[in-house]
Amino acid sequence: MGIDLEKAFVPINIAIMTVSDTRTAENDTSGATLVERLSTAGHKLADRVIIKDDVNLIVAKLRQWIGDPQIDCVITSGGTGVTGRDVTPEAFAKVCEKEIPGFGELFRWISLKSIGTSTVQSRATAGVANGTYLFALPGSTGAVKDGWDEILKYQLDIRNQPCNFVDLMPRLKEHLR
């Protein structure tokens, strides 16, 4: 288990979406944290946006990115709580072909260490649509760090053994053939 340093790293194209009614490019620390981490890991930033907490706006942007063959993965931050404005999981449900339930489960388990039982308020989720990975993280910078540092950094690295999401990318559209 771990990183196989004899295997070549494969960078992927990742789009970042911050879901918020209040964040701007100047104060979006969660989005900036994700950009910094994916770049440091060797991946490529494909696009970055800030979108209001609105299901239709989120779905429209997700569909645009899902339809772009140059985007391999989308990571969102924000909108995963339980308030009336938190609608990112509902947007994901409208576009995902397959859910990855283990992502949210693992995220909450990791988050338990830093925020205790408050982790039950997170609806972090993940899925696949048209061969594109979709990951929804809570909007706090700490949550984004936990999600990237403890899960995505490894699962988006083809060298991670015994398995990872990048190894599976060529097979994500098998059902469409």
C-alpha cells in the first residue's frame, strides 16, 4: 500500500467550483487551497468558478464541465450542509450516473478527528458522470484540506496502490460503448 514511486505520475485536469452566496475571488480560501494543492501535486487546473447556492446554476456548470473531454475531475467546495441554501448534493444527484458513497463516508470519518460529532452535518458526496469524477466537499478551508490531504491526493494519483481513481478513468465510459 502507498505510492509506487517506480510508476510514472499522470496529471489530470481538474475544475474547481466554490458554491457560495458570499465568497469572491479575493476571499475564497477554500478554492485557493484546492488550486494550490492540486498544482503542487502536479495536476492541471482546468477551470475555476464561484457559483451561487442555486441548484440550476450548479447543475448547468457541472453539465458544461462533464461535457468537456478536457476535464477529468470536478471538485466543489461549499453547499454540503443542511441549511435551506445548501444544495450541492441535490445538484450532484441531478447529474451523477453513479454515486461513490464511500467518499462521503470516509470524509466524515476523517472529519470526526478534527470537528467531532459535528461531522454528521456534512453531506460530502461524490460520483461519476460521462467519465468525469465529481467530488463535493464542505466549504471550510479545514474540510477542503481534510478532503484533499487525506483522500483525493491519493485517489487522484495513479501511483497510489493497491488502487486509485486515475487507473479506472479509461473504463468509466464502458457502459456507453
